[in-house]
Amino acid sequence: MLQLGLFKLLKDDATVSGLVGTRIYPSVKPQSGTFPCIIYTRTNGNWDYHFKGSSGLIFSRLQIDVDATAYPLTKQIQSAIIDVLKDYKGTVSGSGWSCRFDGIFLNGRNDETVKDSVGGVDRVFRTSFDLDIWHT
């Protein structure tokens, strides 16, 4: 449910959706997808335990990539995402699912990736950052 909750938080934010529309993808951008877009990937996840067993919490690390044809736009989108997610706590739900976020924390950033000739576009710029997320 983590990925559904993250998608809903980003899609429902007016600033983020104004910049990328619904181009928010899990793991990989579809070949037919256009720019700019957001790609999110869960890179790690661990269940939290104490002496009595599972605490019910899960720790996950997510990588968020922002691809666009102009570097300043990647930074603008990245800032909008961080404004939505950084330090977020709350429950997000949809039809038949819910995800409680106990804390979303910015872990690190990488602004150095440039791709040449991707999907018919001459140059695509990427900014990336990691989030540490406690959730159920």
C-alpha cells in the first residue's frame, strides 16, 4: 500500500500535478510516457520488531527520480515533491486500501545525471533523492 499512498499524495497535490499531470510511475517510465515525469522505486524495506514480535511498522527507502527536458524544471518538480512529502504524517486511503505514514524523511539528493537521446528526446535531465519512510 506504500506505493499507492505515495502516488495518491503526489497526484492529489495541485502543484505536483500541475507540473507533471498524472505522469507518476512506479519503477520505470513507460516507453510511451512523456516528460516531465516522476519515477518512484522502493529500494529497501524492513519490518520492525521488538521482543514481543512485530511492531506493525515497516521501514522503507524510496528513490524518487524526476526526468525532464530542462534542468531547472527537474529542480522545480523535485522541490514540489519534497514540499508534499518531507516530514509527512497521516493516513492516505483509496478504494479498498489505506496506508498510514508515521514519518517521511529526506535522506539524500543526487542532481548529476544527464541522459542523451531518450525516447526521441535529445536530452533528458534527472534529479534523484531518497526518502526514508516509516509506515504501516
